[in-house]
Amino acid sequence: DYTGRVIGFTGRYLGEVDEKSGPKYLNSPETAIYHKSDQLYGLHLAKSAIRLQGSVIIMEGNLDVVASHKAGVKNVIASSGTALTESQLRQLKKLTSKLVFCFDGDNAGFIAAKRGIHLAQTMDFEVSVIAIPKELGKDPDDVVRQSPEKWVELANAPIHIVDYYFRQALTQYNPQQVDGKREMAKSLIEEIARIKSPVEREHWLQALADVIHVGLEIIKPMADSMI
């Protein structure tokens, strides 16, 4: 727990994960002292580094946290494969207002974490992302095994969450086509509207207008209607 007392156990399946093997990670069941939605793996070891760095890196797997510590990046915790809860975010808020989510190249982790990201934004967290290139592996553990130095580089260069949304959208939609413009605008305006700072919101709306080649005056009312 937050103070380092043992309250449960976790294990990782070492073979290839499939339907027969069961889950990749298996945690203790809920008990009187272990509530998964209230705990953040490794937080007791990361507190000092989080304060020092001014941010916390959130991972999916517990072994990713272990690997990151081996590489010297210690402001890391794991959400144990679930979206962040309000209880967990309140604990982090005491230490920092900057969250850095780490996702692998297949986008599944991002989709699973999106609810937690949206919740964090309502609680005035600044959110950014570490996107692991496919050639470096699926998770931080893979990266550290290949090159601890590469993981340190990635950890020190997160990108803004909306910048990440833009990059994802550009892999899905073609902004040169009418359908692509419409779908890209639809997906990004919804996320940009979640930004509380009017100046920051205007910046990203202008970026979107430039990418899809339409006037800001066309998409701004769409965002304003969602605020």
C-alpha cells in the first residue's frame, strides 16, 4: 500500500498468453485490506521520485514498474491493468498534477485507459503520453530488456495527450478526403473540448483546422457546444 505494507500479491504468466493460459497478470482477490481500485502498485517506492520529477508515469503492468526501476526511472506506478479511479487519482494529486500514461504500440492499452484519462482531466491533471514504438516492444519491460537507455529517453520525452490523439487520428483518417475530414474532426473536437484552459483549447482547435483545411470559425462552435 501507500506506506509499503504488504496487502496482496500479484503474479505474471511467463508463457505465451492465450485463451487457455488465462490472464497475463493475476492479483489477489478483494479482501478486507486489499481493494484493487484503491491501490497503485509501487507508489510507496515512487513517492520521492514523483515529487522530484514533478510527474508520475502510469503503466499497465507491475513488471513494467520493476523494469523501469532497474533502468533508473523511478517515478512510476502501475494501475494493474484497469482504468484509474477517483480514489487513485486523489492519492496522486497529493504528489503531482502531471500524469504521464504509457501505452504500447497496439493501442489496446490506450483504449482501456481512456476512461481514467477523462476522469483525470476533470480533476485538473495535466495529461501526457509515452507511446512505445513497435520496434522497441510492447511495454516498458520489453524496452528495458532491449536498451535501458532507450527507456530513459522515452520517459524523458512524453507528448501532450492531444498531440497523441492527433497522431492516432492521422493513422485512421485521411484529412485530404471529405469523409476523413469529418471523422477526424468528430473524434478530435470531442477530446479538445475537455481541455479547461480556453487558450490551450483554442491552440488545438487551430491545429485541427490547419490539418483538415477548414476555417477555425467552423469547428470552434462545435467545441463550444460540448463544454
